[in-house]
Amino acid sequence: MKALVYTGTQTSSIEDVDAPEPLAGQALIKLSLCGICGSDMHAWHGQDDRRIPPLILGHESVGFAVTGTLAGSRVALNPLMTCNECDCCQNGIEHLCAKRELIGMRVPGAFAEQIAIDEKNLVVLPDHLSFEEAALAEPLACCVHAVKLAIKLSGGRKDPDILILGGGAIGLLSAFVFEAYGYANIAVAETNAVRRGMLKQFEVITAVNPIKSEGLTAQGPDMIIDAVGSSQTRRYSSQIIRPGGVIVHIGLQDNDSGLDTRRITLQEVTFQGTYCYQTTDFKESIDLLGSGKISGLGWVEFRDLADGPKAFFDIHNGSAPAKIILKTQ
């Protein structure tokens, strides 16, 4: 079968690889679409020692179940693999399982024509939900989880000022989740002028240039979602957050310092990390997409798998849209 293989730092190629053979409890999936995630870019940049080339990356995927009890069904793949036995798994926080893995990390991912995955990781899609929309289920689940954490930690403050750092897919989807939950004062800070222009098509979002601090309230935001995760954004968020505010850190661009821990302490700011999602978050993301409350219309671009190597460079060079999804068939 054809697959996009990460072969080394900033290199990838379309290759012929062996088709997967499902193990007991697994299903063979004919993949249709797979989105490029920031973690795929992190690996491609040679900055993730968990993803060792040569490796098929990709985990934001949908397709048809070919074998197993769901054969013939249209499915979304929950790429998070856990042990199902530890305290975390038994208490509904399986995303914190010590043995957790993702497809496309140490096992082959979904930038390919087929994949084998445990049947328990499959979620059947509603008939009316297209693959094009459903391909956003995995990144949206991350945002559902992050936004829920922010709301919980904020104590339910009424009409909060919300700032999201980063106008990529995670930042944009987080804004849409806030909107779906009934929030209105949502700003997205983005340094890339092209992306800021794209953000202006969404009425619920105020596009902000953080370099010029335009569009920010004088007292600072009540909630910040850091969808970048760099030393600069950590420093920025801890400096501008309102006293008693909440910072939820979902981006993983680097592991450098940046937090103003003195201000976080003196102003009782809550800093919360967030990783992946619970199973309930993944299913809720499909419900949100199926309801039409959240959509990729106007900001997602679909490309052929053969264009995958170029797509990575376009993202790297800042000339890509907020989201590129590869067509794997």
C-alpha cells in the first residue's frame, strides 16, 4: 500500500509499504482522510524522540471498517491506546494512563491507505456526517477537553474575557467550542497576518496581533488557552492574565522556560496543563460536528496524499491554511 513516511528531520516521502495485518481484537480500516497535527510537525522537525524515523505519522483519521464487528461502517479513529487496567483507565481518566500510546508514535500511523487498530478505538459516525467534517473529531476532542478544564477552573465566571494564543487548528477549534458552550468574548492572538485575515471571517472571534497588543482588554483576559506552547507564549500569558485568572496550556512547541511564576503566585493565577482527551470528549466532538455547531468550512484544505511532503514544508514556511487534511485514497 502507499504511505507517507517520515524518513528524517524535515524529510518525508511516499513509499510502498506492507499492508497491516490485524491482530486479535483489531479491525482493518480503509482510511479516507488524515489531518496533519502539530505533533506530526514536531516529529518532522526532529524534536520528538518518541517518533523515530522511518515512521508513518498521522492520527487524525476516518475511514471504513473492512473487518471486525463494525465491518462496512464509517468510523472515526480514536488514536489513544491505553491499558484498560490501571487506576486511571478504571476511573475515566484513561488519557493519563502510564502506558498510553498514540498511533503514529511508536506504531504506524494513518498517513496511509490502511491501518490496523483495536476495535474499541473505533467510533461509528452518524450517516449525515461527512468524512470531511468528521476528520476534525480528534483535534476537536483535545479542544473540548481543554475548554472544559478552563471553564471548571474559572469557577463559572459570567461573561469572561477569553484569549486563545495561536490561530491554528487547535486555537480555532477551541474558540468554536467556547462559542458552542455559549461564550461570546473570544479573542484569538495570531502573529501570522495571513491567519489573522482568515480569522476575520468568523464573527465570534476578535483577531488580535499580540505583537501590537491590539484588541486586548486593559485588565487582561480571565481565561487563556495557550495553543502554541512556546517560552514566548508562556511568558506572555503569565504577564497579561487577570488576577485570579486561568491559563490552560495545550501547545507543545518547546520545553523552555517562560512562566512568570512570581506573578502567578502573587496573583493566584491557575496554570493547568492538558493532554489529549477522555473517551467522552471524543464522542462529544463527533456530536458537535454532527450538529453543525462546529465545521471546517472556510479554513480546512484537503490535499492528496502524494502532496504530503510539500504540505509539511508549506506548514513549516507559514504559507499553509490553519489545517491541511490529506486524502489517503
